[in-house]
Amino acid sequence: MNNPAAWFEIYVDDMNRAKAFYQAVFDVELQQLEGTEYEMWAFPMEQESYGASGALIKIPGYPSGGNSTIVYFSCADCTVEAERASKAGGTIETPKKSIGQYGFIALVVDTEGNMIGLHSLQ
């Protein structure tokens, strides 16, 4: 049996603004996915490693924000990424809080109005 999540997409209205936000928060460089019908910029990924990867995507007629699915990003300490999100133009919806034996989470809203989760074990 595989883990249920295989891929995620975060819908955006302003790709340059969204790329700048996610690159600043997670200190990564997103790479453009070539050969797709829409503009997509992927998070770093390794095909053979554990976990799901995903991309920012811009599709006319599919606005950002207002979604009911939250993608959680793994972090060493979710406070660090939450603070980066705030400095990069996002907002902290829920500061770091314990979820008991499962570690800690924080919720932030990106520059496109999408809420994302941050998860860490400490």
C-alpha cells in the first residue's frame, strides 16, 4: 500500500508573486515544468524519495484562495517557516501549536490567499 498523497497543486493568480513567496519561505528554487498546457513551477523533488511533491499552477478561470484542502509542508521547526511567511508578505493564521504525540503545526496564508500548513516534530 502506498501513501495516499501523490502530488499537489497550489492555484495562483500572480505567478511571480507566488514564486517569490514560496521560494522565500522554504529557501528553495522552484523549477518551471516544461511541456505542460499551463504555467507550472515545481518544488524541488526526487522521484525515488518518500513524500509527495507539487507545483504552483496558473489556469485561467481557476482563481486562487477559498479552497478547502490544506497542504502541509514538512519542516524542522515550523516556527521558522511561519516567520519567513510573514516576512514574505503572507500572514500567520495559527502560530505554532502542539498536536500532541504527532508534533507541531502552524497555519499560514500565502500571498495568493491560499492557506497552507507547516508541520514539524519539534
